[in-house]
Amino acid sequence: MREQPMVTIEPAGENDLARVVELIDLGAVGRDPSAAAPPVTDQHLAALRAIRSTPGCELYVARLGGETVATFQFAILPNISNGGRPVAQLESLPVAAAWRGRGIGEQLLQFAVARARAAGCFRLQLTSNKARVDPHRFYERFGFTSSHEGMKLTLD
């Protein structure tokens, strides 16, 4: 059995942005594995600054030693249903390929669940591309259910 290393989870800073963009790109469905990660743009930087300046929103990184091995975005969304209790949203949770299957994703989910509970959220939700079978199994093992059908409208 592989060692389950403990990661340090902390808010991402501007110096982390290149690695975050790389991790998210590496996890993209249909990505050409030989392609280089996209460069950090002014739009990425503006998005990070907007996330960090919005109460209840954060972009996190998970580190092992000095290496950033995973990332995720977390947001607490005000909500009218369920007695006005907020909803927590989890986005973009890639773990570097070399570290998958070692308990890092579980640590990130445990962190997100604890943050959501502390904020009084009644639900933690996420979406995952239907083509991503392994992540779906991972989320289901953690207790997530496919209770809703998600829909998206691409605006590009």
C-alpha cells in the first residue's frame, strides 16, 4: 500500500497561478497530453484577484514540501431555499497525475466539507464532466450522489 502523505492546504497566491493553470489544464477532458500548459494571462490574474476579494470564495493549493500537487476553488453561495442556508460549491479539483490514488483528493474534500459545515451550508456541490469516469467513482466513494442533472450553455 502506498504512503498517504499529508498535504498543507492554503489559499493560492499570485505566485501559484502558473501551477494552478497547469494543473487545471492537465486535467481537462480531451486535452492533448503533448501540449504545453497555457500561459498565465491578465484574465487569470484578474480572476484570482476577484476570487480572493469576494467573501466566501477562495482558490486553494495543496502542497507537499515545496511542490504544489493539487488545487481547487471553493465558494459559499447565499441561498434562499432550505431556510436561507448557504450552498458550498467546489470547482476544478485536479490532483497531479503522479500523486493520484494517494489520499490527496480525500484530504481536499475533507477540508472543503469542514469549511462548508463551518459556514452552515446545507449542501456541498460540484460538477464533473460525464466523460470523467474515475473522478465520478472517487466522488461517489466519498458520499456524493448524482441527484441532479446539470446543464451548461457555452457562451463563447
